[in-house]
Amino acid sequence: MGELGGGIDNFDKQDIKTEKISPDQLDHMKSLSGSYESLFSRKAMKFRSMGLSDKELSEFDYRQLILDEYTFLKRPVFVVGDSIFIGNSTKVIDQLREAL
């Protein structure tokens, strides 16, 4: 975490491969981001292999897919207070640095 600011001493890191994301956690992230779709990664390998690129997905679909398969959660996700930062684009990382 040093590259984000060095002064970050108190944070919780969750490896969603070994500690599944809970429905409550996902719902909280959605309340901060505005939609499950914003948390959904279309880059996940299963997105095309499951034929999802050819379907119109609802918010319920996005939620269920993320809960069923961790690779559908766009990563990384940082929750800082009442703000959420999703993904690793330069813009998002710069906004995260500013928040920290």
C-alpha cells in the first residue's frame, strides 16, 4: 500500500478468493456506487464463456453473478468512509490518493 501514500496504517484487506464477499458487503458497495453494474467486471473470463456478453443483464443479475463468482467483481475496490473507488485506472487511483 505504500505507493498510495505511505501513511495508511489502518485498513482491512479482504482476499475474495478465500473469503467470499457477503451479500451485505456487496449491497453496501452498491449503495455507495449507485449500481451493481458499476461493480461488475466485463473483463472476467467467464463473462464471454458463459455467453453473458450476448444477454441484457438486470441489476439483480449483476448482483447474483458477483455473489456466485468472485471474478465478476471489478477490482480493486476501496471503501474510504462514505466513498468508493472501483478499478485501477489512473483517474480512480488519483482520486483515491486524494481521499487518503
